[in-house]
Amino acid sequence: MQYKSSTPTRFLYIHWPFCPYRCYFCPFVALAGQDNLMGVYDQALKKEIVKFAKEQENKLLIDTIHFGGGTPSTYPNDLLLDTFDILRNMFEIDDHAEIAIEVNPGTVDKEKLQVWQSVGINRLSIGVQSLKDQVLQKLNRHQTTQQVFDVLHTSAEVGFENVSVDLILGLPEVTPDEWKELINKVVTWPIKHVSIYCLEVHENTALYFKIKTNQVNLPQDEESMALYRWTCEFLDKYGFKQYELSNFAIPGYESRHNQAYWDRVPYKGFGIGACSFDGKRRFCNEKDIKKYLTAMQEGASCIDSCEELDERQAVLEHVMLNLRRPRGVLIRDIIDGMWRNKSNDGYKIIQQLEEQHFVERCAKQHIRLTSKGLVVENEVVAQLCRVAL
């Protein structure tokens, strides 16, 4: 299980798993209350980066670096500076590279923002989620509206131009009027990008069990989808153009790193739980911090799993990723990939999904998800990509 060394990789992801708290809705590999491991984890992370770089046939030219988490805005300044020294020594980073970091309000100050700017970080992704403090508190997310305004103000003062905010649609106890009030405020902020994520309830999260035990009630899907449609139209009026179902940007400020994922080009991830793709195989690192640290200390592989995608899986990914984009997916790709022996059946499935308003034509020979289809995305994809036996 090894990432192919000749892969022309231009996109890097670095996972910083540490969090000051764990949100009840979070399904990611994150460690709350374990900051004492930051130093040893950082050393292991650097070893993984160096090991990968030395295995490559040529020094890689990098287009994007994305620090995700967890809460990467808790990365100590001195450790982050050392990590950037390693990155610049081991890779050739393009002068116009997008270097992004995810930010939780309340975890940054002016000095930290200035350090980030000095090392070349040029895009901030701020996890706002909501401006209703009491709603976030009930979901164990300890940030305040004032902290959101502070980080927006300070990042603009320091000189960050490429700023994105994440919002969650469908949170409990947020009324339609409160959501619209939030979006009206967002378009006045010094930002260039907005991500709108519909709340997903993942199994084994605290939120999942609270819903199961009727401690939390969520809005109806119909209400959330009506707000989603309103939000898309409203953001468009203010210049935020939709380029993926959850993502809106002032033209020229689209996330280049995310688009690499959607385009299915090779990327390499570092850290616990980080995923990589070499064009044919998908890898996932150890999710257990102790196993990851041990592997790096022993100079062993930290890869936990490897999946080589067959033709059907590749088609499935292509369809899933492009259904979410305004350009949609070519119908011919679906038919040739999944229905080549029974193309008439395939066309009938597509027609049925259109009639049910789960998908729509975005060009003569392309289809994409509607807001209604977004709610049942997995079921729509299963219908489209069902192997015709």
C-alpha cells in the first residue's frame, strides 16, 4: 500500500486534529482535550511529509496546501513556522499557490494572523455556522457572535482578502427569519466565498443520539430546502456565484483545493485520518493517534487502508461529484459507464428522476441535482448508477 511515486501531485492536505472542544455534530477525526500531544504529533507529521517528498521521483510543484481539522487555527505558531520550513525545503510551491487554513472563531488573534500571512497562508476558511450563540452552545460549539466579528475584522485589518465562511443550514432552533437575517449580514462582510452545508446527522455522533432520544428536534426537510433555494438566489444577487451545490464565490475566489477533489486529480494527505488519491487508488491514514505516532516513530507506513477503484467505482465518483456542480454530468457518461448493455433502461431512470424533480437538465445533454434531489442525493446516485444486469 504505497502512493505511486511518479504521480504528478500538486495538491496537499495537512490534518491538524486538535480541538478545544468537540462539536456534537462533528464526524471528523478530531481530538479534544489532548493538546499535550501537539508537539509529538507535529514531529510525526513532519516525518511523514519528509518521507513522502523523498520518495518522489522529482521535486513536486505544489498548487494548493490546505490545513484542515480538527481545528488547525490552534496550531502553535512556532510549530507551524517549522512545518512551513519543511514544506518549502521539500517541495517547490508555486508563487500563486492557494494556501488555506480552517479557522474557528475564538482561537486566533492578530499576532497569529500575521504569522500565517508571513509564511504564505492566503486563504481563511472561517467556521461561523450560526450567529445564535445559544444554539451553538447546545451543540457544544463554544464560540460567540462577537468572536466571529472579531476574526472578520482582524483578518481584514491584517490584509487577508481571500476569506470564506462556513454556515450550517437546518440547525435546531433556528427559524427561517433568523436564517435570512444571517444571510443578509453575511453579504455585508469582508469575504469572497460562502459555503452552505445542510446539517448532516452522522451515526455515533452526540447529535445522532440526542435526536434518537428526542432531546433535539430538527427542522423539516421541506423548510430547509425552501431556505436553501432562497439562499442561492439571494447570494447570486450579491455576486456570490454558485459553482457547487454547497459553495458560492465572487468570481475568481473559488476554492482551488476543493475543485481538485471534485475533478478527481491526485492529492496527498498527511496526518491521522488524512486521505490521498493517486489517480487510481484511494488511501486513508491511521485514525488512531497512538498507532499513527508509533508508525512514524518506527519509520513504518501510517496508511490504514487502500482501495483500488475499478471502472464502475470511478464512474460512480465522477457522477456523484459532477451532479453537485452547475455544469452537471454528461448523460452519456452515465449510460456508457453503467447502462451500456441496457441503455434504454438507463434513459428511463433519468427521465423518471427528472419527472420527480430530483434532477434537472442544465444543458441539452447534462443533468444535475435539484434542491429536492440534494436531500436524497445518495438515493438519486444509487438509481443513476445501478448496474443493469
